[in-house]
Amino acid sequence: MMARDNTEKYQSLQLHEIEWHRKFTLSVACLVLFLIGAPLGSIIRKGGLGTPLVFAIIFFVIFHLFNTFGEKFVKSGQTNAILGMWLSTFILIPIGAFLIFKAMRDSQLFNQEFYYRTFKRVREFIANFRENQSITLERTNQFNRMKTPNSRRSFIKTTGKAGLMAGIGLTVLPKFGFASSNNSITNFVQQPLPYNYNALEPFIDAMTMEIHYSKHAATYAKNLNDACVAEKVDINNQSLDNILRKISAYSPKMRNNAGGHYNHELFWQCMKPGTATKPSGKLAAAIDSSFGSFDAFKTQFTDAGKNRFGSGWAWLVLSADNKLVIGSTPNQDNPLMDTSELKGKPLLGLDVWEHAYYLKYQNKRPDYINNWWNLVNWDFVATQFN
Ligand SMILES: [Fe+2]
């Protein structure tokens, strides 16, 4: 009789303990749903909310099954309440933590570059706003200081000429290679990647993009600046284009890194997320008349990349006599260099170094090139062409 009472008391206590743990594990289940669903949403970022939601529900069911079995083990006395009721939490929380870590590397929400770019844009907007305000104020003051109609006419005439010259400068100079500070190609500083590392998936994987941009290309930019210091190049009064055009006068280090930096800055802009369309307008007409058709152009460009022995680049360039030409250059050489056999203004560049594709495509360079066509930013190519 006493033993039965003790057993009933023990079972009652055990049920009370299970109930107590269940209350907490249910709260944790919601946390697991969030820990797994939220980062999955930002990592996958396709199929809307459906895919992460399905995964989160699957994990929730797994969590519930673990808990049900755990409860049975506790009731049968095979394990204690803490281990039985919390085992699923101990297993699933690290999975959630791993997904958050992965999301921190890939997603827009945790992407430091995104915040850096946003901060930079805001700072530039404020700087431009202040500059415009001070110019307006200065002009107003100048105008107010004018006492006579003649001097007012003179002021209008002078500022009108200055405005005209500024307009011509802004329109014409970039075409001659004197790019504005917004033209990232001619800058000595590595510009933020125009998209996330995983934005070019499935054609180029996030890991390749991250290593390519943050290691290989960043090193070219750093070494270029080191070479400029060593060879006393004043980067404030010298454009990268000009250095490339006289590259034979510089060291091999300058040649490799000036080319490497320029080529990669162009390469990032030659691609964009989403499925590429075909070129249009004047560019499409020029491609058709130069190569016969868009497909013939693609075949010829693909062959230039495929057949480049070792490391190098495939190019579509606009030659000095305004013709479209396809070719390739070894290493980090490019068509702007005076040492290059292929010469002209680069419109489209394709990196065929193994570091651009090896993680996903291994030795299958043709597969990489065939998939890369899905990423070509024809709007950018058309801007270069125009
Ligand atoms: Fe590269």
C-alpha cells in the first residue's frame, strides 16, 4: 500500500515536472522557428516566403517529435526530465546559430557592405546638398553686391559662360577618359561590389564571389597603390587609364596590379543579377553588322575565353577606328595597355582565371562561360559603347 502511494506520488511529481518543462520548451519552439526560418529566408531569397516557411515547419515538426519521444522516455523512467524535454532544443539551437552565421555572411540584412554603401550615399547626398547650398548663397550674395545694371549683365554673362563650360566638361571629358569620381573603372580605390556575393547564384556561387572580390581583387587594388607609392605616381593628378596607356614605362608589378584592378572593377559592372537579355539599339546593330549575328558574336567571344591559354581575359573592344573587335589578353593585361596586341576601349570583359570559376566548375571553363552569359549587364556594355 505504502509502495503504491510512493509510486503514485512519484508519477504525479514526474507529470508536474514534464508539464513545467513543456511550458518552457514551447516558448523555445517559437524561438527555433524564428532562428531557423529568418536566416533561411535571407539565405535562400527565392520562392518568396514559401521555401523558408516550409523549412521552418519541417524543423518545428522535428522539434515536436523529439519532444514527444523525450516525454515518453521520461515517463518510462529511461531518462530524466531535463535531458528528455530539452534534447531537441540542444540539437536544433546550434543549427539555428549556424544558419544565422551563414546569413551574416550572405544576406543583405547582415551585409556590412550594404550599410557601408548606404552610409556613403547618405554622406555624398549631404555633401552635395551643402555644396549646392553654398554655391546658391554665394551667387545670391554676388548678385546682390552688383549695384549697376551693367555689372549685373556682366555677372550673368560670366556665370553663363562658366555654366556652359562646366556643361561641356561634364559631357565631353568622360568620353576622353577623364572620368568623374563616380566612374569606378578609373579609380584607384576598390569600389563596393554593386550586388551581394550570392546575387549571381546559381551561375557564380557566393563563395567564389567573396574570395574573388575580397581577396584577389582587393589585393590588386592594394598592390597598385603600393606600386604607385614606390614609383612616385601622383594618383591625385594621374588617371589609371593614362597609366595603362603608358604601362611599358612602369614596372611589372605596376602592370600586373594596374591591369588587375582595372579589369576587375570593369568585370563587376559587366555582370548583374537576374537573367540577362540581349543587347538592343545601336549596340545590337553594331554587333550584328560586325559579327553577322548575336549568336555568332557569342560563339566568337566564348572561343576567345575558352582558348586563352592559362590565365587571362576575353574582351569585346571598340577599336580606334570605331569597330567592334573580340580578342583576349594574357594574365592581367588589357586592351588599354600600350603593350597589348589587342587594342581599344574595353566594352565587355570576362575573367577566365581559374580563381573566377574553379570552386563551382573545376576545370570546366566552357561551362563557366556558357553560364556567365546569363549575367551580362548589357545596359552597362551599351553605356561603354555610347
Ligand atoms: Fe579575377
